[in-house]
Amino acid sequence: MRLLRYVHDMRYVEGQTRNRPNWQNWKPRRGHHVTSLSLTGYIYADADYLLYLDTVSQFKNTLEELSVNVVMDISKNDGPEHQYSQRSELFFPVLKKFSLRLGNHWGRIPATVTTNWMKTWADAVTRVTTIFTDGRVSLGSRFVEEMQKTGTLRYQNLMEISLTCEPEDAINFLRELNQPLKTFLACEIACYTSSH
């Protein structure tokens, strides 16, 4: 939301300073120069999540590096899981590095969460060479499971991977890969236990 407010303010400044060529040449809607993007923040509802999806969608054809670092409201006090939107059309054709850090507002995450919205990200990053996940082990495992559902054959460019998830989920994913990896950081798995 802060990013969109910033873009709105920049458009206002651009309109007020027509005599400055630097402002006249800056066109935020095009985004054809944006190759690296880092998004950090809190997601309390689907409207917040859609703001993140809308932002990355504007740059999906040029992004080479994307980092998403969010704390989400997965479920409150072991209550029902919050449902977040999916976007089947989100795809990054030239993305090389993808980093996903996921946290949960309310401590413990129920074992029954589906986090179906992760399919959007697993399908969108199939051409990357590097994947890094961090944060809650159970959420990392869900992302790895979604990558497996997408099909490991689609991750043919993958050379480096660092996973924070349950060890068996990482091993299952790696067994299905057909290409050799340049780097795999197993310490990311070993540092956590299933209680996290």
C-alpha cells in the first residue's frame, strides 16, 4: 500500500513540475526498467494480498530477481484458515532468482492448512535458476509440496536451492529433479524442527 501511495504521490509531483525533464520522462506504469523487486510487509486480509499480486504483475515481464518477505494472517488462534486469492496467469518469463520468506501472525499453524494460494507462486517461478525459502517450516513445506504438484520437470533451469521445510519434503522434491544442482543448502533444513 505504501508503494502505491508513493507512485500516486510521484504522479502528482510529475503533474506539478512539467518544466523538469526528469519527471516528465518517468512513467511508473510502464515498468520496463524494473528487473529487481523486494516486497516486505504484513498481510491481514485478501485485499492486502491482492495488492502484492497486483504489484508484481505490473513487472512480471521484466523481473529477474524477486524477493517476497511477508508475515501473513494464516489463521487466528487455531481457527479456520484464511483464504487468499490465486492468479493462474501470473508468470515470470525472465525471472532468475526467487526468494520467499513466510511468517504467520498467530504463532502456531494448524496442521490442516491448505494454503492453496501458494500454487500461484509455484507455477509462476518455474523458469528460475535459484529458489530460496525461509520462515515457518510448515509454510516452507507447503510451498515445496506445491512445486511438486506443479511438476519438477518444469523447473529445468533450477541450479541453486535453499529450503526451510521438513527434511522429508525437501528430499522428496530433490529426488524428482532430473538435473544436477550447483548448490543445495541442507543446513537450512537441519536448523529447524517440526515445532517451528
